[in-house]
Amino acid sequence: MDPELHRVLRLKAAEVERSISDLVNDAVRQSLFEDAGDLAEFELRTAEASLEFEEVLKDLKARGKI
């Protein structure tokens, strides 16, 4: 583990009176939860039509957004 990250984790663990392991487990759990949400959203959107990047740019320019 990066020494600076470990130092910050030790300080945070002491501040909140929890172990470094608990903090890391919570962070990993949160990251996996977010990934699961992203994957679920991706699955819901698989039926949507794809848009060409150039067409999106043209549309944004035409509407004065860029």
C-alpha cells in the first residue's frame, strides 16, 4: 500500500475510532455497490438506439450549446 495513503488511513481510523480494515472494507463495498448500479443501468439501456458522436456534436452546435 502507498505509504502516504496508509498514513492517512491510520489517521482517519483513529479519528473515527474504527480499524483500517473496516474503513477499507467499507470503501471496497461502496465501490462494488456503485459498480453494480452502473451495470444495472447499462443493462437497462442496451435497447436504446446508439448515437454517432459526430451527429451529437452537430446537434449541440445547431442548438448553440457548444
